[in-house]
Amino acid sequence: MTAQLPARADQSATTRHTRRRVLVGAAAGLGLTRAWAQSAAPITLKFHTFMSPQSNVWLSMHKPWMDLIEKDSGGRLRFEPYPSMQLGGNPAQLYDQVKDGVVDVAWTLPGYTAGRFPRAEVFELPFMMTDAQATSRAFWEYIQSSAPDEFKDVRVLALHVHGPGVIHTVSRAVRSVADLRGLKLRGPTRLVTRLLAALDAVPVGMPLPGIPDALSKGTIDGCVIPWEVVPSIRVHELVRHHTEFAANGGSLYTNTFILAMNPARYAQLPTDLRAVIDRHSGLATSAWLGKTQQANDALGRQEAVKRGNSIHTLDAAASQEFRRRARPLELQWTDDLDKRGFDGKALLATARQLIDKHSRASRTG
């Protein structure tokens, strides 16, 4: 018995030594894992849009948004930016590109696919919007509360609108509805082209990038776009007249935009990186995008002024005929929604209530 004691002591010492080696090895392995995680290549997200890299939208909205996410993630999220449809396709295909995972994130107009997102169109109805920040807040809340499945194929990161739509014409100044008669004007979406038809213009639907060529060739006599986008597609160089509505005259129209991510790609991200995306999504981001886009209107208008173009501003009284002629579009839209199984009047009322709520909050805040 006594002869075995040293052996047991040796075995105990050996066991302690083995355990120490295991613990040291485990600690080293954990350190290597942490080091690997810290040195692992960042996750790259492809961002695709039709806007040019010289546009105000790209420089003041898209790029800053991507920079915020990269910084907030500590560099673990990176973007491969592809403006000007550099990955191929056309603007109307951007929603499906992000839905199908061809790209990870995209920014586009839902209205480029006519009638596909009918409940979102309510914000494009004539004289609906007040300012882009408040209306963008209303748009986000409206989709969340009244049409949560409108964009069910993607993860919606932000929804917003641009500033007031402006009429830009090559050779005929527009000072009244009568001046629009027979003019071939580009419209971005089906509701805006319906509006142009109601005003006796000849609507021509096309995405934004097609405008310069169409103006140069005389395919169209003008277009409707907000001021901010004018310089990026040289509209101030291709037309001589601009017609805007004074603040008390309302906004002729606005367009809706969606910033969307592929749902599977979002789900693949680690929890903390999904949280980074979430922090730069939602109501506040929607409002920021709308506010920033409208703030750039002054820059676009300034380019037209510097060019020596004529700018005619319609006051509240002059806008009444535009309002009267555009009013039937509301009935058309509500009837269309009813036929699709939705309550068009209720949706229109909700959109108006939300715009009013957020507009009042903006004025008092």
C-alpha cells in the first residue's frame, strides 16, 4: 500500500499538468478565435440604384447612409456601391433585383412598376404632400399600419418622398392649365402620367435616366421632376422654362421611394450587425431622406437661375384650376383600390390624416 502512494502522487501531478495544458490550450484557442473574428474580412453588401454618382441623391443621401452603417459597424459592414445601373438591368427591375438577391440593397421608385404597389400610390396623388420630411414620416407609418404586406418580398429599410414636383418645358412657358394642352411631357409613374393627361398634356412614361436623350431628340417637350434632380440630368441646359407652385399653392405631385434589402441577406448577418442596419432604418431614416432630398431643391433651382431660364411661380389662386382638373384622379384611384379588394376611401383618409399629423408636428416642433 505504502509503495503505491508515490505512484498516485505522480498520477495526481500528471493529471494537474494535463489539465493545465488543456486550459492553456483552450485559452489560446479562444484567443485565436477572437483574433480571427477581429481580422476576418468584412461583410460586403452590394448597393444598386439608377441615380448617377454626380447626383444630389447619391452624394447627400445614398453615400452618407452607407458611410454611417460602415462606421457604426466598426468596418465589419462594407458597401460595394453601384450607381447608374452599373450591375445591369433597368430602373424598373431594381425591386426584383433586391427581392431575388441579385443585389443586397437597392433604392428605387415603386411606381416604376405600374400598378404593382397600388396602396403606396396614394402619396403620389395630386396636392397630397405638404413637405417631404413630414410626408415621408406619414408614408412610413402608413405602410406599417395600413399596408404591411405591400412590399412583402423585401426588407423595407426606409420609405420617403421628394419635394414638390416642378414642370420643365423646352419652348412653351406654362402659366396656366391651358398652356399644357398638347405638350408631350415625361411622367415617372402611372399616377403622374394620369395627372398629365387630366391636364390635357400628352403623357410619356419613362424612368429618369431617359429624360436627357428624349429632350435632346424632341421626343418630349418637357418633363415633371423636382428641382433637386435637375442638374444631374442637365434639364436646365435642355429646357428654357420652369413652372413651380408657391408654398400656399400646394404640391402638384410627389414620388415615393423605397430603400430595401434582400431579406435572406439580412437574416444571414450576425445579430449585432442586423442591429446596425436597424438603427439606420425606419421612421427617422425615412424622414431624414425626405428632408435631405427636398433641401437639395434650392441647389437645382439655382442652376436654372444661373442659366438665365425663366421661372414662373403659381400662387394659390392660379393653382385652383390645376386642383380642379386633378380631383377626379382621387376617385379613379379609390375605385381601382376597391376593385382590388381594398377600401380605397379608407386608405386615402388614413394617408391624409397621417400627413396632417406629421405636418402639424413639424410646424410645432
